[in-house]
Amino acid sequence: MTASSTAIRGRRDADPTTTISLSGGRRLRYAAYGRSDGTPVLFLHGTPGSYRLGSLFDAAARERGVRLIAPDRPGYGGSTAWSDRTISDADRYLRAILDDANVQRAGLIAFSGGAPHALAMATQCPDIVSRIDLVAGATPPDVTGETPTTQRLLGGLATRTPTLLAGLLRGQAWLAERLDPSFVVAQYTAGDADESVSEEVATTVEADFLEALAHTTSGTVTDLRTAATEWALDYEALAADVRLWHGTADTNVPIASVRAFEDRLPTATIETVDGADHLRTLLRAVPAALEEYR
């Protein structure tokens, strides 16, 4: 799967996205935030998710001199579905995006379900990845620790009854279009977290969710299925430093699992975010991670 020489641009002034064409008729879409001449950093959304999540950090990236490149993974938003892809295929589409953006080396920031794809890219292309920040990152299914019921259910549906899961996701999207943004936000927050979520953040999180499922549920189903099975990554091949940013109040991915996962990653350290749940870890950790690129 290699990038062709044809890029489909035609962007409006307010549209930060670029769509590139790939061999086999597939397309990939990505957005660029921050400074166009800044230090390049790939930002990988969660599951489900889209390029829109990166807009939360446009100002932070600009202030720190970062060019934040946020793709839609295959099967999300404007990127063509690729239902038989695995976690290990990450380098094939992420390198196509970096090539189109004329980037030879970049940092990686991955939120939640984006974590395994960031690690795959880093283990397969150590010469390209300068640093990795996993923010509220998912952990492999065989890591010691209790998997939350919702995550276990979604992984089971994706593995055994993907058609049923696709229908449930379409139902969630239908409701999200008609209900307050709090319907989507509640999937990433915990009641005992220590700060509120602004209306701007809530609206963006809702838009990200709807964009992810706007054309197909394939990306979400594929990511949930592959994340629930053995990741089969060579962690010893990691050359870049890995920072695990994780909230102490995260109920989507409990911090105990992340502490266990740290032992498998030879270059990893944990940065705890006190009192933060899944979403609030994202909001607090990404600007801090971007500081490393000033």
C-alpha cells in the first residue's frame, strides 16, 4: 500500500485537511494544526475518532512551534475502510502521510486506542520516530489487570459478532446527532474527576465521534478487534523514549494495567495525571507533551 503521486487537495481556507490517494483506490485524510513550519508530530486519535480531535490542540501546538499532523486512520471519517488491516500495518499508512507532508522524522502522540498503532509505527520505523507519548493509552489484552466491562464487551463483539457491533455503533451515532454533547462526553469521563469539561471541548468531542462514524463503522470495528487480540509487536525494537501519560481516575483504561504494561517497554516511564479521567488526561497531558518539542 504505497502513496501515489496524486494528491486531492482543493481545501477551503477554513479546512485544515488534505486527502491523498493510495494504490488500490484507497484514500487517506489528515489535518495539520499548529505551525506549518513547526516540528512535526503525528497525533493519533482514539477509538472511535478522527482528525477533528487534533483541533483541541491547535493553539497549544502553535504556541510551542509544533506542526501537529492528525490523520483519520483507515475506516474513519474521510479515510477509506481497510477491514483486514492489523496493528502491524500502521507504518504503511502513517508513512504515506508523512511522505505527503514532506516529513522525514516526527514525534508521535497517541490517545487511547491510538496507542497500539503508535507503538507499531515506532517498532517498525525506529529511524522515523523521535519520541512517543501515549496519552490514556490502551494496553494489550494479556497485560495483568482487570479490563473494564465495557471494553471487554466491545472487544468481544468486535471479535465474535462484528455485524452486531456495527449496528450498535450506528445507533450510538444516531443518538449523538440528536442529543446533547454530554451523551458522547460521558463515554470518556468519570463522575469523580476533579474539573469540568468546557462547552467547546464537549462540542469538539461530539464532532470527533460523529466524524469517525460518518461514512462507515469499519475503522472502529477493526480497531476494537485487533486491540482485543495479541498485538505481536517487538517492543525491544523501540529506540525512542516512551512517556505514558495516565490519569489516576481513568476508568476506561485503569492505571494498574498501564503500570504493568510499562514493564514490557524498555524505554518507557509513567507520568501520572492526578485526579484525571480518560478525557481530562487528554486535555492536560497533550499540551505538556508538546512542551518537549519547543
